[in-house]
Amino acid sequence: MTLSLRQRLGRYFATYGVWIVMTIVTLLPIWWMFVVSMRTRVELFGRPNLALSRLFTENYINVLTDSAFQRYMTNSLIISTSNALLVMALALLATYALSRYKLAGSDNIFFWLITNRMAPPAAFLLPLFIMFTRSFRIGTWTLYDTHIGLILLYCVFNLPFAIWLLKGVMDGIPIELDDAAGIDGAGLFGVLRHVILPLAAPGLAITGILSWVFAWNEYLFAANLTSVHARTITTGLAEFVTVTGTNWGELAAMSMITLIPSAIIVILAQRYIVMGLTFGAIKE
């Protein structure tokens, strides 16, 4: 059935109208935060206005020159990047084993891994606090307020999601390629390096990106399991809220700076995101 010109124009404007509305709803809070970051304390208590009257960069200068902010940013970069690399390595090995070897109860193992992600993180806060402060004590050293502690903790929560995401990617790679590489003399790590890694690269990319973003944005565990040395950028945002008031300008400026690394990574790897999410979705 051929649509008339009026019907086609109606669908066209309806489709793009929905996308325009969704874009405005998504970007409006970010624009409002940027406007707030460009205002003085006096201007912030005036009448609300979405218009940007001038570029007031003092809030950004105060944040960027603050030694505490620099330490928080460094901690977040170290923890998020290390967590993403560790999750990608472990998820690749785990999904390869689940996909290629018919282990007894492999379906139950896969489901059990997913259930670990279903529970709310707050349910684990108390036992984790005890583990970090008492159970893993070596002399005076504990996992509390350490980079390695948060890296391993984020790995526990991100690894089930990464395995679930990579499982479909691994199942989409024909096992005949493994056999062919084995006939040519490649061992297990040779197959992983020359066959699995190139084909699973899009899936690994989206796994690493999402694991990095999850670790970068996490607040609950970072706020309760760190104090000074390993505090992350998200916990630093809370320091602008004090008993004497909230420094909205610098808080908004720091929030805008916090968005930049995630935005850059997603923009640079957006084509891998689509490829990774759709890889293995269609099978013959």
C-alpha cells in the first residue's frame, strides 16, 4: 500500500518531532548545569533563567586549581581504567570457557552470575565495610581507602554484566575457526589472540566502555569505603554541600568537568558501541 505525500510528511515530522523532544529533555539538565556554573553566587539567587548572560570562568578556575579535585580526578582515572581492563580480561576468558567448553551446569553458572548483578548494591554495603576494615587486615594495612580495594570491588559488580554482554558475542563466533587455528598449530592463547580478540573487538570495546563509565559514576561504595587517599570525583562533588550552605557554582562546574571524560570516550567509540550491542544478535 502506497502512502500519500501527506501521510509520509506526517510520519516524517512525527518521527523527527519525537527525536527533537527527547533531545531537548536529555540536554536541558546539562545546559542548566552549564548555565549555573557560569554564574556568581549573587546571580544564582536571582530569578531562574536558562539564558547564558556571560562567561564567568572563576568557578572552573577554582575547581581546576584545587589540589583535592586533582587528587580525586587522578584516583577516578586510575580506578576506572584499571577496573575496565581487568573486567575485559576476566570476562573474555570466562565467556570463552562458557561458550566453547560444555561444562556441567554451565547454564546454571551463567544464571548465577547474572543474579549477582540483580541485588541492590546497598544490600552489600555493611558486609563489605566489615570485610574492608577487618577481614582483609594485614598488620595495619586493609583494603579500606585503597585503589586496589575499589578496583576489585567494582570488578565484582561489573564482571557479571560484562560476561552477560560478551556471551552473545562469543556465541556468534563460529567454533570452526578455533578448530582451524588449532590445526595450524595455535594453542589456547594463540586462538584467543589471533581469532577471538579480532572478532570480539567490538564487544570488548562496549564492555570496557560501560565498565569504565559504571566505575567512574559510582558513588555509594566510594563514599563509604574511602576516606582520604582513594576518594573519587563523585565523592568530591558532595563536599560542596556543607552545613553553612551549598556552593552551587563550583558544584556545577565540577559536575561539567566530570562529564567530559565519559563524553569523550563515548563519542570516540560510538561506532563500536552499536557494533558491540548488535554483534551475534542475528544467527542463521
